[in-house]
Amino acid sequence: MTPPRPATALLLGIAAFAVIATFLHAPIPQDPAYHLFADTRALAGIPNFADVASNFIFLIAGVYGLSRRKRLAEPGGERAYTTLCAGVLLVSVGSAYYHLSPSNPTLVWDRLPMTVAFMAFFAMLLEERVLTGARPLAPLIVAGLASAVYWAWSDDLRPYLLVQFLPLMLMPVILVLYPRKYLSTRPLVAALVLYAAAKFFEVYDREVFSAAALSGHTVKHLLAGGASLCLISAVPAPLARVSRG
């Protein structure tokens, strides 16, 4: 058997470390305080209006992505790309539904499409730069959905957190060590920065709300939606000018 090249060995090492560390950790239950968002203002009879309405950006991103599906310059990645766009679109529905009445049962419908989007993007990146000729989409989608279902059944967040954050850990390594084939690097880097900022604002939900007209969680939605648009835009279409970055 041919040993993996150093870059692949590094990816496998990071992934193995993350998986082992995750499952050596004690089970992580969902904090009930997670559902207590800062901005509970209603508008037009819609509770938590800003957190509900800000999910519209995911709808825009998903529809935009699907609208350009038939014009992709690289049709080989169409399955993963289409799944990514559909996942982002469904996040707008699931997250809006959750924010109407935040609770563990409604949060499931937020997290299921999120795992689809995470895993579809990860599959697309692996197919394009790491696993030439392989098709990891189906097993990754199954793993993502299973992580959300497992959390809903057990109240243990460990697999879900692994599904969410392992691709983010591996993404910079892949972008640096593997050559670009067709995915534009700059939008991918922008997506990573925007998503990191989104997580920051999520943590400081109340502090942002006390200082601004919007809550940190609402800003998180807008930034994460922007990150989704960057991921979708990284896939070139012939009618768009493709960056060589």
C-alpha cells in the first residue's frame, strides 16, 4: 500500500485527534439557557421577529445558488453543490421555525439542514482538492444527519459539534496544502472569516444587543448567510468572471 503523502497524513492526523478528543470528553448536554436569546421583540404578531426574519438571507443564498446550478463551469461537483444550496435554503426554514418558539424539539429542525450544508460543502472541498475521483457526499450527509438525530435522542452534542467544527479545522489546511482545481480560494477564505465572526457574535448575543439595535444572534445569522453566499460563489459559473485566487 502506498503511504499517504504528508498533506494527507496531516489531515488524517488532525481528524483522528479531533474524533478521539471528542469522544474521550464527557457527554455535552444542550444548555437550556441557549434558547434565551436577547432580542425577544415581536413585530406584526411574529415573536422574536429579528431572529426569525434574519434567516431570509439563507433563503436568498440558497435560491441564488440553485439558480446558477445549470451554468456551473465544473459539472463534476454538481451533486455536492446542489446539496449545499438546498441545505442552505432549508436552513432558512428550519432556523426561522426554531426562532418562533426556541426549544430543543424545534432546534432539531434548525440543526438537520445545517448538517446537510456543512457536510455538502466539506464533500465538495474534498472532491475538488483531496479525494480526486471519490464521492464522499452520501456518507458525509448520513454522518451529519445522524449527529443531529443522535443529539435529539441523547442530548449529547459531541457528534454534532464534531460535524460542525472539524470541517472548519481542516479547511485552512486544505486551502494551503492542496492545489486549486476550480474552487476560488478567496471566497472560501472570506466564508471562513465570516463564519468565525458569526460565532463570535453568537457568543456575545446580549452584549451586542445592549449596545446596538440588533442582537448578536441576529448579526450571526447575517454573517453566516454571507458566508453561505461566499461558499456558493466559490464555484465558478461561465457567466461570472472567475478569480484565480
